[in-house]
Amino acid sequence: MTRCARLLLAVAALSTLTACGGGDDPPVETSPTSTATPPPCTSTPPARETTVAEDLAVEPVIEVVDAEPPCALVVRDVVIGTGEPAVEGAQAEVKYVIALHEDGEVIDASWRIGPDHTLPVEVGAGNLIEGFDRGVLGMREGGRRELVVPYDLGYGAEGQGPVPPYATLVFVVDLVSVTPPDVAGSATPTG
């Protein structure tokens, strides 16, 4: 598959992760003033007692946790990788599952395309929602990380697509590969 074809696939799949819609999708209608109100959150969230699979060959399942969502980004390593770190400007290949904190409904998952499907991301580039961008920084290749992203680091008061207003999201991210910025920047684009 050419790099351009792969990039087009990745762009389509990342539409849920991006901060803005794009492509040929019809615009999502949102009301100018949302009638929803922010849910209560806690500044000291209890430890999430989850049992996310440590086997990176197995699609992670995000369990519902009966607790107020956190007010700030929560990062929990399920598996600590041993490879290259995800630093700003690095090119990474990830697998992910995204669910709503309140009911565990899966919003999107790279696993739906296939168990070996990965999506390319530029770490820290600001092309994705802020909670995801910040949450993968420092993660190491071969790792699996759970992120709990409050609405203000996600899709905000308006939501987007299947993400409702003020939604706290739970991600499980597998960092499949990392190309450091000095190597990624010197690669010659093809396709």
C-alpha cells in the first residue's frame, strides 16, 4: 500500500480523534448554545479498578466505573513499553479504543478495522484532541495506556459526532511503533 493510500485510510479513521471534522462528511449540526450542563467532576479521582487486558494482541475492553469523572487528565500505564519513547514530533503507529466514561459505550476503535490495523499520528502536533496528545507523551513503544480525558481536553461543551456535549472519554492506546523526530523528519515522502 502506498504511503498516500495509507495516509488517506488513517485520516478517515482518525476523524473521531481529531479536534475538528473534515473530509466529505456532512457538517455535524450543533446548537449555538448547548442546553447540557457540565457534569460534576472530582479533582481527586479514585483509582480506576479496571482489568484492561495486558496482552497487546487482545482488543482491550473498557469497563464502566461507577464514579464521578475526573476534572483533569488521568494517565495509567497498563503495560509499560520498552521501546522508543513518544516525544513531541515523533511519528507513531497506534491502536486504540474510545468509550464514554459514563456508560462504557464504545465510540470508535481501530480494532474494528482489523486486529493488526494501526493509525499513524504525529505526537504532540495538535492534530488530535488535547487529552490524547498529552496522554501519549512519554509512552514507550510496546506499551498500553489508559487515558481518562475530561470534556475540556476532548470535544468540549458541544461534543462532536457520536460524542455528546461535556463527555468524559476513556481511551486505551497501544503504542505499536515510534519513529523519533530526527529520523521521521529526515524521511523522504513517497506516494
